[in-house]
Amino acid sequence: MSIKIIMQKKLTADVKLHQITRSEVKQEQAQTNSSNVPDIVVSLTPVGLLVSWIIFFLILQKIRRVLDNKMVFTVKTLHQVPCKNCQFYANNNYLKCAVKPSIVLTEEAKNCSEYSAKKGEFSPKNLFK
């Protein structure tokens, strides 16, 4: 009888070991299946990143173009303003025009009623004549 009992204990131990091993294998398979990413996603990730950078740089280029156009427009309008040839204009950061400082170097200055051309300009070209 003792051999029979020993054999039964050994058999139940083998069955328990087999059940534990089987459950561990099922858990490992479940873990590997949950982290499995499709190959198409892995292969399209760099393409998506490249497309997003291209779109970003196109938007930056468009913003830069708009800003450049505004700056060119501002410079062109400043060349048409007669303030720099007026006798009341001073190249001073605090007060550019003594008569109408609110409209100096703006579009409104084109029709300034106080405009008076500079008289007897001193220039280095006329120094030795």
C-alpha cells in the first residue's frame, strides 16, 4: 500500500505541475498578444512624422512670406512721405517733428499743411564748392 500511496502522490504532483505550467503559458501568450503592434503602423510612423514636418515648414514659409510683404509695404510707403525734406523734421528719437508729431512719417503726413521744404541744406558734397 505504501507504493500505491507514493504513486498517487507523485501523480497528483505531476498533474498540479502540468496545470501550473499550462496556466503560465496561457498568461505569457496573453501578454505577448496584447503588446503586438501591426506591422503597417510601425512602417507608416516615419512617413507620418515626415509629412507633419513638411506641413509645419510650409506653414512657417507662408507666415514668413506674409510678414515680408507687410515689411516691404511699410518701407515703400515711408519713401513717399515728404517729412524728411521738411524744415521742421528732426532725426530725433523723441520728437521727429516739432509742428505735428502725431502724424510724422505716416500716410497722413503726405497732405501736411505745415510742410515747408528745407532751405539752404548743408551737405558734405557742397562743402568745398
